[in-house]
Amino acid sequence: MPAATTPIAWAEPTAGIRLARADWLDAASSLAPGSIDLFYADPPFNTGAVHKGEAGAFDDRWPSPDDFLGWLGRRLETTIPLLKPTGSLLLHLDWRTSHRARCLLDDLLGPDRFVNHLVWTYGLGGSSPRRFARKHDDILYYCIDPDRYWFEPPMIPATSRRMRGQLKKATDVLDIPSLNNQAKERIGWPTQKPLQLLELLIGACCPPGGTVLDPCCGSGTTLVAAVNQGRTAIGCDIDGDAIGVTTNRLKNR
């Protein structure tokens, strides 16, 4: 594994959490192989826009999809060796590049390591007179060893009349509302994901007491969800505002 090009200054804003302002590639290069149970990444999607919110902003533009996939591929290749044999990877993207990212992961890990193509469906977002409304993101779920990866099926409330009041196993379509402007947990970071989504994913894919890595932690939702679920976590982001927001969120949770 290549050495980190920039020394990483890890902080511990709360017990069980390590956090640093760093590029994904540098942070991953500084961590020990075989030390991570779950790697979750919600990177930029190459939307061609600058996303702005009250708490910060980030540039989500690459010259081409190929440039974006090259950026992503280098980071995935460096991060995958950090996973334990029982570990898993969740890559959160959207319609722009999820199909090509799946081919990339097939090349890096092998198609037999594919577990699920999860669909996170949500209610917010615009409609168009020229296409079906785009109301979902894609989460690609891969494992290191198909015979050894840890998984605990998440249970959700049943909706049928026959099973009213009971729980059932979640499907690969996760119907969880995105955060609206009045949501109590909203902190003003653009593209902030709901805690409910990350708590479900971490509870299902990371063993109790295990370690979660989020190399594009943004608003810190993954790290907060890890603490809530009794896991430890490592997070980084290249944006200083993101690190400030995440630090405050962890200290004040």
C-alpha cells in the first residue's frame, strides 16, 4: 500500500471516533490493512454543480465521467485492503455513475463479491415533463469473502394488514424519507443523509463493536450513526467546514 503523501492529524472528538481533515486517498493510505469492518462511502456524484448549504459547500464537478471514475477507482483500490476478511463495502452513488461503479467494483473485487444493489427511495426532489421523476439513490453492497462477511438482517415494521404490528426483514428497496428543511437533525450541510438510513446500514453490515470507515464524511451522519449503534468509526473529509460541522455534531449529540 502506498504511503500517505500528507501526514494525517487524527483527532478524537468523542470516544470511539477518529476524525481528520484529509483527502480520502491520504487517509486510507495511513490506516492499517485488515482493520475495518465496514467501509461506507457517499462521495460526490459528479453532478456538475457546486452544492451549497448553510453549513458549507463543495464542488461536485469533474471534466468527464471517465475522470470521475478514475478518481473514484484509485481511492477504492487503496481502501479495499483495509477491510477484514469478514468486512463489507457500501458505495453510495446515483444514476449518473452507479452502473459504471459496479463494473469497477467487479474488476477490483470480483463479481462473486457482489451482495446487493440497494435502492434508497425518498420523497423529495423535482419532477420533469420529459422523464419519470428521479427519486432514489443506489448503494452497491460488496463483501470481501462471500462465506465470511457479517450480516444481520434489519427488521422493519410490516405494512400489510395480515402482519400489522409485526416486524419483517427489510428488502433491497429502503423506503426512508430524505431530510426536509424542518427536520430536527438537519444541520445545513448539502446532501446530508438521514440518520435512519445510516443506522439501518451500519446495524445490518457492521458487527457490534466493529469499526466503520467513512472517507467522505461530510456532515458526519455515518459517525453519529456508528456511535448510536455501538460501533467505533473513522472519518475524514477534505473540506474543513465538513470537519468542523462533524466535530460539533459529535460533541453535542
